Amino acid sequence: KNLFMEEAIGAEHGEAFETYRPNGPLKVDVDFLNDRMRERGLQRIRYAMKPDEAFGLIFSWDNVVADTHTLRMDAWNQLAFEEGKFIPKDNETQRWILSAGAEYVLCKILCWEGTKSEVERLKLRLSEIYYSELSKLQAPMEGLKEWLEALYTAGVPCAVASSLDRQNLLAALQRMGLQKYFQAVVTEEDGMESIAQRFLSAAVKLDRPPSKCVVFEDDPRGITAAHNCTMMAVALIGSHPAYELVQADLAVASFSELSVINLRRLFANKGSEFMDLQKQTVEKCPSRRRLTTDTI
């Protein structure tokens, strides 16, 4: 249902999601996870000896693991062909088609007139075509497999976050030969309502605090969601130009530019982040001593 919808960024002002326990719901937010999942005892000693294992890497599915822009455009072009319609080739229209929700594109961008039931039929058919194209996907993004192999060798746990259903996502990962590299997946069945919630869910599944996670994204909205979760963000230049990704902690043109040491450097100069500054307390001035004759 979220396949062709523009999801909310999420985690603004520390909000996150709720999970349910036998004794009632529990609010799981960024601060809660960073506090509860902080390494302690023997785990801290292990991470001191093997610092790379302390990180958790979260890969966005769209245009980071797989080239879904091509899948989307092929689905829209096939739908237009079936309906006897025409999709303009100008850059602005193409940009809206790749980034906005299906209903908005149908009604506001392409202006295909129809009743509400007709719009729902077109949206359903669009999803069917997309999944049909997805079943033919065989190759991941260039350089990704080599990068994942390096992370796997270093013992860095990885997760993939997607709005796809679990069955289709796992099948696609298996066809691309990537399934063994991901210790966790976040899919439609997890019920996350925003991009940030998916990232936090992935951190929980990796058993890493959000502040020790790195998100790989290609979209400025995903980078904002990562920062809202106190996570680092590495931007993949491609679907968005470099100047739209300046808020990322690191931007690369391809995975071949990365090495495991880059992960340590991301956190090496990590001082007071913007979310920490909001909680900074003003130190009280020490009380003045009253001088007496004995003191002098």
C-alpha cells in the first residue's frame, strides 16, 4: 500500500512509534533506544577490541540496493500504453513521477480524468506492473556487492529497509545474491508509518543504538529522517544531484569509493549533535565564599 505513496519523514521532536507488551503499550523513541541499547560490560570491551562491529548499517531499498527508478518509469510507461495515454518527457514531469505518490501524479501531474474508483483501479494496476518488473530484477546497484562483502568480512551488521512486502523483498535479494549480507529486513509487514520509524525498527533488529547507525540513502527526505533519529547519513549521488544532498555526513558517487575505515571517520569528530544541544543545561555558577579574617 505504501509502494507509490510519499511517506512522512518522521521522528520530529523525538517522536517514534509504539510497541505492545503484555502489560500495555510502550513508547519507543530515539532517546529511549539510545539509552537502553547503549553498550555495557563485556559488550563494551568487545567493541573496544573490534570497533567496526559496534556500528549498524541501514540501506534504503530504493536506488541504494536496487535501481527502482527504472522500475517505476517502466511501470508508468506500461500503464500509459495500456490506457492509451501519453506521459510527457520533460524533466519536471519525470521528477514528479519518480518522487510523488501515484494518486497525486494521476490527478495533478498527468491529469488523467476519472472517478475515484477509476483512480484506485489505475493504482492497483500500476502496482501489479511494478511487481511484475521487480520479478525480473537480477543485478544490484554497481559496487554494492563488493562493499557488502567488505562489511561482512569486518563483522559489521547490515539491514535493508523497504516499503515492499517481505516475500518479494527476500526473493529480490536472493536473485541478486545479497541475502546473506543482511542480518535484518524491515518491510511492509512491520507496520512502520514513516521513513524514520523504518530506520529505528532496523536499529532495534540489529541491536544497535540509533546513534551508532549509518543510513545509506539517495533522497534528501531520507537523510533528514536519519538525522532525526541521531543516525549518520551517507548519500549516494545519482537520482538527486550532489547539491541537494549537502546535509548528508558523506556523499559518494558509488559504493566503490567507500572503505570500512570511512565508518570510523564518520564518528571520529562527532561532538555535540543538534539533538544534544537542545538538552544542554546551563551550568550553575559556584556559590561565592564569604571572606573572613580567619580565611585571610
